[in-house]
Amino acid sequence: MIDRRVRLLAMFGDDVLDLSRTAARSAVLDAGRDGSEQSPRYRAIVSVAELVRFPDLVLALTGIERLLSDDGHLWLIEPVHHPGSRATLLASMWAMHPSITGIHLERDVALAIRTVGLTITDLERFSMPTTVYPLRLFIQGRARRVVEQVAA
């Protein structure tokens, strides 16, 4: 996961907002709340298992949409919920474990991305063996900001 994040960050240089930084997560929440036009715009926002940490996913994604430049993309790798009753039971037992405290897996990240007006351009599901059962299924993808064209 760290290697994937490093590669994504290297692609964009200084024109990227890395959500692994506390200041970046605060900027996203601020943009989601007030939507100031004075906020800087980024060509890329990278989230590697960070969206699941936001208690209000729609607020965070609204901020991300507002911080992206017109040609900007959200690049993400996020753990997702396992379907099925057995998985739900195991996830609920794991919810008491300190390693996943504050992680919100019960949400549909792809649906939330579409809800705020971003367009998903790539999406891949994969699994990764980890010691923490609920953190095994992931999505990796890219979403872009939708820019309305003005008719001439």
C-alpha cells in the first residue's frame, strides 16, 4: 500500500494533496463545509485508506470535489465492506479491535463519490491478505471532476 501511495504522489509533484497528512484532511473538511473559492486547486488528490477515516464521507468528498482543478482527479485505494451475513458478523466482532477503531467500512464509497458529482473513470476491486479480517477487500480507482461545458 505504501508503495502504491508513493508512486501516485510521485506522478504529480507539488500539485497533489495527500490525504495521509492531517493538514490535508482538515483542508478537505473546511472546503466541504464552506466551499470557499479562495481554496487552492489540485490536479490530484490521493487517498490510500484515508476516506474510510472520515466520519462524514459525503462532506469529505464534497470538499475533495471543490479542491480539484477542472482537469483534476481523485486517486484512491480504499478498504470496502465484505458482503454477506458471515462477513457482517465477523466485521462487527472486529469493530471492537483497536486496529480498526475510527474506520468506517459500512459505506459504499463508489456510490458516495458519484453522489457528490465526481465521475468514476477507473475502478478495480482486489483483495489483499492482512491480519485484520475487515481490511482485506479494496477498491482502487480514479474519479474526475465533472466540468460543465458552456455552449458558445
